[in-house]
Amino acid sequence: MKAFPFLAILTLATLLASCHAGHQTHADTTTTEKHPASHSGHWGYEGMAAPEHWSELSAEFVKCAEGHFQSPIDIGSYAAKEHPGSILQFNYHPSPVDLVNNGHSEQANLKAENTVVANGHAYSLKQFHFHSPSEHQVDGIVYPMEMHLVHSDEDGKLAVIGVFIKEGKENVYLENLWEALPEHAEEHAHPQGPCDVLHLLPAEKTVFHYSGSLTTPPCSEGVEWFVMKQPITLSKEQIEKFEKLYHGNNRPVQAQEARAVEVIGN
């Protein structure tokens, strides 16, 4: 996940098209929820800025090496404890977005209020972004991509919904957003209409739940993770377009240690 307190991070026809966009470049980035320390320590995914060196880049990144509740993890589906009932209640609505290339991924910042209630606790959706390949794994399976929907409550506590992406049918709800992907750092694309994030989720919403961390510096812990069991699809062409910009923007899986993983049906 990339993300905040460190959070320094359709009309019906538009709904179906989702996220029409035009490009515009700005000198200032107004939302940096995904990478609160993107200018501190100059972290990245290659060479001396790679994940294994994050803790060496800044004193703020010490959790990246010393934390015991780090993300992502390889989820063992057979060992996950069954938890009957529903855990997530989605209150998502069409929202204008500001799509920005933040130097580490493509991040869509939402401008309208969208919330999810998890275990009776409300979190506000701040942004969503993408990784290639997936950061989480399930029984050792790596997906071509993973989407993270980053939420925060009134106290700054985080909840992230992870959605695996596999190759398949073209995703019409991301099609026009994909056509507008900014190619340069700090470049923005401004959708002409609202985006309905609910259409970006799989139909079957069973989730794996565990307590973890941000998957980017400063690797802060105390993040509630809800990883969707069912993937969504993007076409081969859509996946390849993102990979040309950001192939390899994934943190390796971390030790699960004594943490429990629940599988919860929605």
C-alpha cells in the first residue's frame, strides 16, 4: 500500500465510461497520502533506494527493518481463520478525482466523501493507487497487479483494501483513466466526470483481514488490511501500459510472524 497522517498523502453515461481525463501539469502536489515521505530519503525500488535499504535512508524509516507487523505478506488461505458474516459496508459514491503521477505509482485522489465501515468503525477513502506486480500473495501466487484503496478515520488510523488484478477482460471502468495516465512525476490528469469506485471492486467481496503496515516508507504499523479474495481483470494491453511506467513498484512479502489472518465473507 502506498499512503498519510503521514498522509503528506457517472451522469449514468459517465458512470459506465468512468474517469474521462485530460492532462495538466502542476508544480505543487496537493495530496500525497500514498507517499508521506516521498521527498525524505529518496526511497524507491531499485539499487540503493530499494526496499532492503529503506531503513538506511532516514531515521523515520526504521520500522521498515525493525517492525514486527509489516506488510505485505503471503496469505496462507488454508490457515486463515473463518469469520462468518459481513465486515465491510461500502458507502461509495461517484467522485471527481485528481490523478497524479507521484513518482512511485499512479494515484487517484478523491474529492468527494466516500466511506467504508469496518467492524462498525467508519473510514474515509482518500485515494487509490496501483502496484505491479502484486505486493500481497495468496498461497505463493503473485498477480500481475494490485490496487490499494487507502482509508483514514478521524484520528488518522488507516485501513487499506487490497484488490488483486489479473489478465482478462478489458476493464471499462478504468479504460478512460488508463488513457490519461500521467507519464511524468508530479504530472496530473483531471477527469471530466466522476469516478464510481464501487465499480472497481469485485462482485464477490470475501476478504482476508490482518493487522499490518504501510508497504512504503515510513512503513508505519497499525494499518488494518482487507485483501479481496476475488481479483478483478484488466486486459493484457492495460496491464502492459502500466508496467511500462511502473513495473517493479512492489515491496517484497514480509514475515507474518505470530499474526492471525481471518477470512471474512461479505
